Amino acid sequence: MGEPWWEVGKVLIPLYSVIFLLGVVGNCLVILVLLRNRGMRTVTNVFLLNLAVSDLMLGVLCMPFTFVGFILRDFVFGHVMCRLIPFMQASSVAVSGWTLVCLSVERYYAICHPLRSRAWQTLDHAYRLIAAIWFGSFLVMSPIPAFSEIIPINNGHKKCRERWPTLDYEKGYTILLDMLLLVVPLLVLVTTYSMVARTLWRVIKKQPPQNNDNTEQKKISWHHSSRRGSPNLLRRSNTEKALKKKKRVVKMLFAVVLEFFICWTPLYSINTIALFAPAAVYERLGYKGISFLHLLAYCSSCCNPITYCFMNSSFRKAFLKLFGCLREEKMNS
């Protein structure tokens, strides 16, 4: 029969509660910050806003229902939610994955082909891409609500599962999702960020090496040249600042991509294996192991706000300003 719900719940309840609160609060903060600060409405941040919306949707519409189903081992939410929950979860994952792909392509053109990208890297273009991402995600995931239904199991309990016309159709669709959500995005992300890293490395190599003496001399030269209004040092200083900013953004986006694939790859892999060898998955991994893989996947909804806070000074300052912390610091200083 397995462990009673209170034995499973004493581990899962605290973990789900923490991840749910971090995901909802963190993504709400990201959305508020980006909506209230017009200065932060760049193309990159618009995609990050879309990522926060999809993560919030995952936390609010999926986590509580999945959690209750794991604890009770019974689906008690009815036929409508049986169709809606898997659909929204899958759509959220698709939106997140392809938003990361758009972000990587946007960064690639901004850094590797800056002149070519100016014509189309606008907010309007970003909004159109986001609309296409949501439409495409809903379209690709439409078979899930079409075939989801409540299936009776032992002891009068029920589960929500997809019932396809044939197993071959289900296997084909699952492999298609693996390609669209994991394999193809991963190939695009590795390719684009490798080119970005190579371009940044070339720019860094072209810069003259700096030591302490050169730094002091640069400060003295900057002090004298600033009086004379020298444009060369000003241009060089602005170029170095822009390069550092690009490096920080790329590092942050790389961390977001890594978190996404670490969180979701195990669950999608196990779901695919379960279609071809269900006994191996359920006997070796067990019910509790599968529940922890779902929990790992839901961790992706709370990782991004933490990453922004630690790796992006603009987000960090905006978070502090939102809580009024900056004002208090100025008053205390």
C-alpha cells in the first residue's frame, strides 16, 4: 500500500510550502519591479517579465493541485481541473523554454551583430515574439486537455491521466515534446551562448592588460583629460562599462538556462522512459522518488527571482526600492 499520507507529507509539505511561497512572492516582485520601472523596460527585461509570468502561472495553477494529489494519492478536483492543470503546466514549461531561446538569440545579435540587430530589436518586436510564444505553446499542448480524463484506480481512488487512442500516438507526442522543449532549445542555447562567449572573449583579448600602475596612471590621465574634455578616454571608459554590463547579463542568463534544464530534464526523461519501460521507473524510483522529481521541476519557478537578486544590480536595487529600503539607508547614513 505504501506510506500513509502523513509520513509522506511530513517531508513534502514543508518543501512544497517553501518553494510555493518563494515562487509566488519572488515572481510577483519581479513583475511589480518591471511594471513600475519604465527605465528597466528593455528588450531583455521584457522577456524576463514573460518568464516571471509563466513561472507564476506554474506556481499558482499547478503546484497546489499536484501537491494535494501526491499527498492523498487521489485526484479530487473534477474533470475540468483534470484537463486544465496538465495543460497549464505543460504550456508554462513551453513558454519558459522558448522565452529562454528568444533571450539567447536576442543576446547573440546584440553582442555579435549589434548593427544588424538595431532594426528589429525593439519592444514591439519583443511583444510580438512573446505573443507568438504563448500561441505556439497553447497550440502544441492542445492534445493534453483533449485526451486527459479521470481514471478510477484501487480503493475508489482516481487519477488524472492522458488516454490516447493508441500507445504509439502517445509515444510519438512525448518524443515530439522532448525535442521541442529540451533538445532543440538546448542546441540553440548552447550554440548562441558559445558564440556570445567567443565574441566577448575576443573583445577582452583586444584590450590592453592592466596592472596597478596602469590603473593609477589611467586615473591621473582621466583627471587631466576630463578637464580638457578628451573624447577618447570617455569613449574607452563607456566601452569598458558596456562590456562589463554585457558580461554580467550573459552570466545571469546562463545561470537561468542552467537552472531550467537542471530542474526539468529529470522529470521529462522519467516520463519518457515510463512510456517504454513503466515497471523499471515505478519499481526502482517509486512513488516518493517521482514526487521529488516533480518538486525539483517546480523549483524552477522560484530560482529565477533569486538569480536576478544575486547576479543583477539593477534588479537588486529595484527590489530594495520597492520595499523602501534604500530610503531608510539614506536616512540612517
